[in-house]
Amino acid sequence: MRVVLDRRVRRLAGRDGGSALLGGAPPKLVHLTPRAQDVLGAGDTVTVADPTSRSLARTLLDSGFAHPAHPIPGGPGRGEVTVVVPVKDRPLDRLLATLPADLGGLVVVDDGGSDPEDLAATVKAAHGRVIRHESPRGPAAARNAGLAAATTPLVMFLDSDVVPQEGWLDPLLEHLADPAVALVAPRIVALHPVGPDGRFRRLRLRSVIGRYEAVRSSLDLGPDPALIVPRSRVAYVPSAAMLVRRDAVGAGFDEDMHVAEDVDLVLRLHAAGRRLRYEPAARVAHDHRTSPGAWWLRKAYYGTGAAPLARRHRGAVPPMVLSPWTAAACAALLAQRRWSIPVAAAVTGVAAERLSRKLSRLERPRVSAARLAGLGLSGAGLQVANALLRHHWPVAAALLPFSRRVRRAVLLAAVAEGLGDWWTHRRYDPAVRPDPVTHLVAHRLDDLAYGAGLWWGAWKARDTAALRPASPGRK
């Protein structure tokens, strides 16, 4: 097999011909041994051919520096997979028509639906079985019922409102050639409406929400593969589509959680030392909400899950992760005084100098430290702007009438962060080209909804852990 360095990884030259890699999940700097340098060479690919290359590949994979290159040999077959679908009063014909015929099983859990006979006939035609809950027990309980009924070693959870795309399952199965991997998730993309004639219809995507969701859905984690790790670029994956090892997930989802139960499962598996991977080469389309009211309420609902997650997994889902020096520099800039920029520059300079002493093995430690400090400050600034508009907007809103500086900071953050978000996500869906203004407006509404749900959930739980920032070394 081969592993390929993540495109965000940077190689830094070291003294005496050595080198180091900067990247990973979460980001870190690692120095390559001479043997590792020989195996990696000047390229970005490691081919596993002997114990040395195998050890290097294992280290790169487990730290998020690299990802497996397809095809990955030795993965399980489709016959080892049972698909589990929780459903309540939703048609399944569209989903069932996309499932491979050579699966190991299909279990549909009817969670208190109003027409069990019709559902049973549909599932029987697809050679599956139905488990029925007479009254609704929630998606976590429905998935667990399907998990318990499965007899294959692997279970693929699919929500009833998704449509797997061509070639979706095999890239996921390939990752399970690695026995350390317990969960693999595909990329969730927008389901484009198709008319009776089979032609693509743009009607729904003409709306602001439709275009925004096509490129900025909370379920779409982007076009790049990733190791799923808390406090990293891909910190969770949604249960709308995920493949798991049955023996790794135990009883499955926490049935006491009616939102964010998928994030809870991911965090528990990570804490148990299992490897979790995100594979965007596998694509599953989701029927996103595009009605403004339903969309906004769903975003707020997602926000309510932060408090129970923070209570169960302390420090795993903070609104910001700031080191002491980045917090000090950002605070100085937020003060908007004459001394703000000089103080922020001085704090950054001191941090860079201290960092350079730890980078003495690099060829140009001060230059590298200055670059890393600059990246750290810009990343912290983005987190602060995001928290100001999303996680902590009720505090900012309360201060707006009383402070011109707060109004200026909020306006600048709203415009700059919104345009930056549009630029980052504008090409996530080639069929949609959102304009920056409507994207910015929808993004701000998204933040307002999530923040409202976050604060409501924290008040309901009487726990502020989901609102408190954290430092990189603490949880």
C-alpha cells in the first residue's frame, strides 16, 4: 500500500541535511530520522515495502500527516456489511434503489411510523427486514436497534434522507484493511433535485438557503481526506452516513442524547484509541433543508448539542483554543487603542523568539518561528472573530449599544470572516456558484441560529463548559 502526505503538510529544512514536517491533526512539528528521510525522499509518498517503511507509514497515518492512497489492498467485501436505516414516515424507495445487491444485510428500523405495512412491503422488496418501535424513541435508539440486529462485522448507518452516489461504498471499505480503523465516513454533499424527465432542476437551488447549504452544510466536511481528531480540521462526522466495526462501537449511540449523539460516538472511539477516517472520495448526497424557518431551527438544534457534549467530554468541544500569547495578542487588538498593534506585535515577537529556541534543529529557526507565530496569530484571530459572531454573539449584542469599539469589531469581523468563508467554500459544489453577499447573509444567520441553540442548551444544562475557551495543552 501507499500513503501520501496531506496537502497542508510543510517540509522544513533542518541543520546538517535533516528535515522536519509541520502539519498533522492536531498540528505539530516532527523531525524525521535519517532512515525516515531516506524512505520519504524528496517526494510526498511512502510505499510500504519493509519494516522501516511500514513503521513510517503507521506514524504518518496515526498523526494525520498522511492518508492512504487508493486502491488500498486487503479491505473487507460488501458481503460483510449490513446497512441500517432509521426511518419515521419517510419514503425509502430512492435510498434503497442505490444499495448494492451483494450487501450482507439490510435492516430498516421503523421508529413509530404511521404506515408500517407499506414500509414493510417496500423493505421486503429490497430483501431487507424491518424492526418496529411502536412509539418514536429517537434516531440513536433506532440505530442501536439495527446495530443489535446486524450479524455482519461491519455496519453502515444511512439516514432515510440520503442518496449514496456511484462508487460510494468501496473507498470506505478499503480503509478497514487497517485493523486500527474503527469508523470511516464519506463526504455528505447536497442532493440536487431531479425532475421526472431526469434533468437537473435548479429551482430549489435558486434560493439563498439552497445555494448556501450546497457549499456550506454542517454535514459537508470538505474535499480533503482527514484523520478525525478532536480540535482538528475534521473533529467529527455526522451519522447521516458512517461505516463502523460492530465490535468497536459496543452498544452504539447514547440514547439519552437526541442531538450530537454522532459526535459523542466519535469522541468515545477516539478516547478509546481507535482510528477514525474521513474519506471524501466516497460521496453520499443529503436532502438539505432549504425552507428558511426549518433550516434556521435545525441549525439552532445543532447548537443545543454542545452543552451535553462538553459535559461528557471536557475540553473536547471548546469555542476557541488559544495559547496564552495568542489570547494576549488578540485581546490587545480587540482593545483598538493606539498601543494595540505595537503590543500585539511585541507579544508575537516574544513568542516567536521563545519558539525559535525550540526549533534549533532547523536550518533557519528564527525565520521558521516567525512564520509559525504569524500563522498562530492569524488562526487565533479567525477563531476570535468566529466566536464573536457565532458562539458568543449574545454577549457582543448586549454590548453593541454601549461601545463604539464593539460595534466596529463586530462589523469588521462580520464582513471579513463572512467573505473569507465564501472564498473558502465557493467551489465546494461545482453546480452552484453562490455570490459573496448572499453567502455572507446566510452565514451570519447560520451563526445566529447555532449560537442561540448553544446558549439555550448551556442554560438548560446549567453548565458553561461549552462556552469557555481552552488552551492547546489543557482539556
